Amino acid sequence: MKPVRMLCAAILALTGLVAVGLTTEAANAASSKDLTVNYSQVMKSETFFAYGELSTNAVRTVRLQYRNSSSGPWTTKSSTTSDSEGYFGFSPSTTKTRYWRYYAPASGSLASIKGNPRKVTVVAQKVSIDVVRKTQCHFGANPTSDVTVTFDFYPNRVGRQVNFASSAIDTNDYQDSSGKVSFRFNPGTTNGTFDAAASAESFYGASSFATPVVHYSITSCQIL
């Protein structure tokens, strides 16, 4: 497998696309003028991967271009060289929603190729939080049940580290393919209301993201 194709396959595997049956070849099958991206929705300043295959199957210059609306002139972001089978790839980042395409200028007997525009949208980071056993009581020194806090991040980025902190435990884990990560811990037997929060670490240029603080409570059970 050629180096550029190997990189395409690696990116697909890391972003979970292979898991749902989208191979590099299938991703490019729609049209040789299509620009494939690993994420069509990105966080501000996040690096994404854009790649494709030229129909000419020749080593030649390929430029990645963008514009800020669906019409207007194109601006060149970067330039690379395709391999002998026509495969090429770029790793740009963006702070705003833009349209992207590739452009291969004419070379020798080869005519220029203008790829199809592809929109990449910049989205805000968000999270929803679910707390299981948010409130519970206990008898004396009897143990309490575990509390589980689940964070559902958007956009989801499999493998992104999330750091969790509470009065009972400080730990970390990684987002799964749906953007979720759960932390389960025993809150102890001290009565009170306690805080818990998490922070998703910076990810390929995107800034870290701190979640809102959630609360869980422990009280003494009342005997009627």
C-alpha cells in the first residue's frame, strides 16, 4: 500500500469510519473529484484530514483551496504532491466554516482538475451530563451505593482524554465512539452535597473544554 493510502486508512481507523464499513476505496468511490474528510463538523482550530484520488493516476502538484461561502474566489491553503496512483492528503485546520476543494494545475499533457466543493462546518463544543444516584441516604456507617456520572460530548471524538474530579475521586478516561465517557465511584458516608466536573483535553488544536459542575448528595435515612 502506498504511503498516502496507508495514511488515509490510518485516519479512517482512528476516527471509527472503518468500523462502520467505510474503507478508503469506498470513501473515494463516489467521484474522483470528491474531497473526502474525516470530519465534516470540526471544533474551532481542530486539525482534520482531507484526501482524495486524482483520475490521472500520476505524480503531480495538488493544492488544497478554500472559500468562506458557496461562491466566490478560492484561496490556496497548502500544496502537496500526489503519489503515482493519484492519491493525496492534507491536514488543515480552520477557525470558521468553509468550503474546501482540491485543485491540480495543468502539468505537461495533463489538464487541470478542479475538485468538487466540500463544506466543513465549525461547531461549538457541548456536553450533556447524567448522574445516576444523584441523591441517596444511608444508615449510620453502612456503605452507600456507587454514583455514576456520564458525560456525552459533542462533537464526539473517540479517544479524547477526559479528566474527572469529585470529592471522592480524581481520575481520567477516554471518549468512546459516541462521545460518551462514564465515571463510577463510591461517594462515601459523609453527609452533604458534593461537586463533580470534568474537562476534555485539547484535541488536535481544538481547545480543552470544561463541563459544568454537577452535584450529588448523601443524607442519613430517616426511620419512620
